[in-house]
Amino acid sequence: MKILVINSGSSSLKFELIDMTNEKSIAKGLCERIGIANPMISYKNLIKDIKITEQPEPMDDHKMAIDAVLKLLQDDSMGVIKSVDEIDAIGHRVVQGGAYFKDSALVDEKVISLVEELGELAPLHNPAAAMGVRVMMELLPDKKNVVVFDTSFHQTMEPKAYMYAFPYEDYEELKVRKYGAHGTSHRYVSEIAAQMFGKKDSKIIVCHLGNGASITAVKNGKVVDTSMGLTPLAGVMMGTRTGDVDPSAVVYIMEKRGLTPKEMNTRMNKQSGIKGIFGPSSDFRDLAAGVEEGNEKAKLAYEMFCYKIKSYIGAYAAAMNGLDAIAFTGGIGENAFYARRDICRDLTYLGIDLDEEKSSKWLPGNVEITKENSKVKVYKIETAEEIMIARDTYRLTRES
């Protein structure tokens, strides 16, 4: 059985074709600049190890983009299938499922309408995802579609964790509460960490660190708390996002600078975080280079980033009344070994005993970076959100 995984953005579309007989990716790629100037497509055939990079491709809309993807997958020289008949189902990543979806869902009109309704809570993501689903249903009408939500894994949080202390009618009427994000990654990584720890019933903190970053406390396979909130703006400092701030600071800046709510939202989401403090870039590699060069703002941004993560780890260890393991994942979590090391060096009180050699260099695969006798284990785990989406799609389409 082959599952096509689609991740639709407002002007982009990531795709991956996965063979579920062995859960191996056989082709993947990215459509960029859909509907704007100079659209391009990148693609890799993982069976033959051949690829195209940023090839110009007419893509006025997502329908043209998906049509281009399907043609590439069937291409005589670059393709991996002879016809679309070999695609058994399509799985779609959706950021916001609200309180409606505690699990992934087989698509019907009611489901896709709810995804569109929740666009108010994820305006950059849900409308694009719904559009991707509708286009796929139009192009391949006989194929089943499944939506997999970033928020579903977090639905096990108790009200004491997900409620905000606004007047209760804001929750009842406006659905204002913590929903979290990156749930598909947190679910996959926490499962792998539990396997590596050797005990399913365990207390694990997953640090998904990339340009967007979130921390999640997982106790016995269920989420206790997570750092992102109503939107992905909350939590730790990120590439261009503020993370947690005093709400009064937002009002104060708006008044002093004469900003509209939309302008302030842009300031908090796209001009803050590492970029806001460091200046030249939001890329963690550029930040690390700045630290090496002695740039004081780079050093400050790096220390703020690590400090906030340590604070969340301490809080979540308390929330779970203990800790068995910490798992780092995402672009920064998997590759910036120095950040993992610097974060964990100040957590010895939890029982972390780092292996200095392993924690001071980049290592491939899923690895432990603590000593054998460390009370709390620390792992670097490569996330695989597409595999989780494919698994849910496989499960739900077989059950239907």
C-alpha cells in the first residue's frame, strides 16, 4: 500500500510518497512560490537516488502544483509509479483541529468544513490545508483522504493545563484555550523515546526545536502539558516568534508605536525571537556563528533560547512529579549538539549525567547522549512526521 502525504501551505506544498509495506519513503519534494512569481519544484526519487532542484514549473494555484507532483511521480525517467492507481490514499497535515478532533479523521464534507471553520485559529495553515484536500479530491476522486492534526495528540491535557484565566465565556463562546502544535512530531518522538528507555509507562519531555519550537510533557503516552497555546506563538523563544510575553507589554508597544493589531501580530510572529534580538538572521546556524565571533546580541539570544527551554523542562518535570527522559528533535534539536549540551549541563539536579564525548559532537540516527548510569536519559531522535501521517492514513482507510 502506498500513501501520498501532503503538507499544503499558502504558497507551498510538501509531498512524500511512502510504501507502507516497509514504511519507506520512495519519493518526496517541495513546490514553492505557488501563485506568485517564479514558482519552482524540487523532487527526489529515493529508489534511484536522482533529483531535480528548484526547477521552474508553472503553478498558478495548488491544483496545478498537485497535478505537477502527480506527473513527476509517474514520469518515465524520474517517477516511482506507473499510474496514480498505485496511490492507495492521501494523508494531509492540518495544524488546527480544535477541540473537535482527538484523533485523525477520514475526510468527508463535515470534516473538511470543520477544518475550514477552524481557520480563524490557524489562518496561515488551515485554509491552505483544506484547499489541498479539496484539490486532491477533485484530481483523484476515487481515493480516500485522511486529515492528521497537529493538535490531536495534545487533547489529553486536563482543563487545569489548557484553560486560560480569562472570563469563562471567552472559552465557551470563542473557544480560547491552549491547543498546542507539533503534536505529530511529539507523538512520534515520545514513542521512540519510550522504546529507547525500555518502558512504555514513562515520563518524557520532548523538545521539538526548529524555527518553530515547542516543549511537551508526556506521561505514560499522554500529554500532560505543552508550551504552545491558542496559536504557535506561545512558549519558548523561536526563530521569529516572541514566545511567552507579558500581555501588557503587547498593549504598551502597540500604543507607543501606533501599531494596529495586525501590525503587532506581524511584529510578534515574524520580527521577534532570535531575529528580533540578534538582528541579521533567524537561522540558528547564523546565530551560532555569531556567538563564535563574539557578537554580544548573538550571545544574548542564544542564552535566552537555552534558558527558556531549561525553564520549561524544570516546570514539566514538576508537573509530572518526576522525569525519565528528555528527547531533542527538530532541525535545531537534532543538529545543534552544543545547544543540547548547554541546556542539559544545568539540569544535573534532575539526575542527568551527560556523556561529554557524545554530547559534544554531531551524531547520526537516534542516540543517547547520557552515560549508562544516568538517572534521567537524554536522547537525540530524528522526527518523522510524514511516517505518522502515513500510519494514521493507513489505519483509518483500512478500518473504513
